[in-house]
Amino acid sequence: MRTLGTRRAALLTGVATAAVVALAGCSAGQVAETAILDTPIAGVNADSAHGSVFVRNAQVAYNGIEGYARGGNAPLELGLFNQSEKDVTVTISSTPLERPQVTSAAQVGFVTQPAAAQAGASAQPGATTSAQAGAGALPGTSARPGASAQPGASAQPGASAQPGASARPGAGASAPAQTVTAAEIKLKALGSALFKAEDARQLQVVNLADDLKPGESVNLVFHFSNGEPDLVLQAPVAVPLSPAPRAPGVQHENTEE
């Protein structure tokens, strides 16, 4: 015969079991919040003074732990979003800034590599330039960096290219230099423009004033045709998607030998 204490213990055990089953049923099908989080973006976000143009995810493409050498070029990645109902032209440049780990560049523009320049010389330079811009540089916009400038001027190495900064070491005098077209981006009303390092015609900072390594930034100035004040920001070098290779370990470093 069960005592009163035994019955109470059995009753409490049954209630606890039922509670566990109920809680397990409530959590079925739930997804942890950490499972749906997006990877944080390392680029800089900024808005013009009156909010007519947004700059999103401005950063320099990562190319390794050594970074970019002084006098070289570096691809930019960023997005421009026109929030107004009028067309806006955004001009990007770079100026020196007296701040540690921040460098500048002689020019910001769209770079055409020598191979593309040769192809453009054999065909029509204006048509080739506009086709390249439409292919990957300015999706969803009417901006034509090559067409907005003077095609003849951009094709002349002495006018827009910088042979000293872009010529390949050891190349002959006949090797074509890359051409640089000023970064003037025309945004339609409520339009946008996205630039990535994979674009056929890259947006780059040209002729860096100093070495640019991971953890450092380049100073950029955004000028707007609608009269908004210039926007100055520092675009950092992007964070790598995979860790850097580890140095080989020392034999017996964790032993007493």
C-alpha cells in the first residue's frame, strides 16, 4: 500500500515530465537567431549633408596581407544611391589628410587596362568605352564614365593616363599604358550605381601617396552637382573572407624537450 508521501512524489514527477514534453514541443521548428545573421560589412556608410545621395559600403578591395604599394592603384568598391527626384552627378577625388594610417591618391577614376585599350584602338574608342561601362561599371544607371568625358582626351596617354604610375616595369617603350577616366558618375532620379572589384572597368584610386595595407584607409572626397556640401570619408581596406595562412610551427614547441 502506497503512503501519502509516495503518491506526492509520483505526482510531482509526472508534472515535471509533462512540462518538459510541452516545452520541447513549443521549441520545435524554431531557428536560432544566430543562424540568420548576415556577415557584417566592413565598408563605410555615409550620407550627403541633406540626404540626397547615400554612399554605401565604401572600401578598398583586399588583395593580401602586403596591401598596395606606394605609387600603385587600388580598386574601390562602393554603392551610390540618389534619393532625390532630380539627376545628380557625383565626382570622386582624393586629397591628403593629416591623420595616421590614412593615405591619399593622385586621382580617382575608371581604369582601362592595356589589353582593353588595344582592343579599343582597333575598333571605335567611343563605342568600346561606353560598352564596357554599361557591361559592369554602372548597372541600373545612365552614367557613362567614358562617354561623359571627352573620348579623344581619355584616349591620349599624355592627357589622362599616368605612364609613370601604370606602366609595367621592364616593358618596352611601345607597350600601351592604361588609361584613366575621371570618376564622374551620373545618377538618374532615384537611381543607383554599384562598383565592385570584379567589374571589367574598375573604379580605382590611382597613384597612391603611400603604402596602403589592411587596417589603413584612403581619403575620398565626393562632390555633388546639386549644390550639397562635399562629403569626405575614409574608405578602409576590406576584411578578407578567409584567414591568412599560418606560419609553420616549431618542432617540439609544446613539449618539454
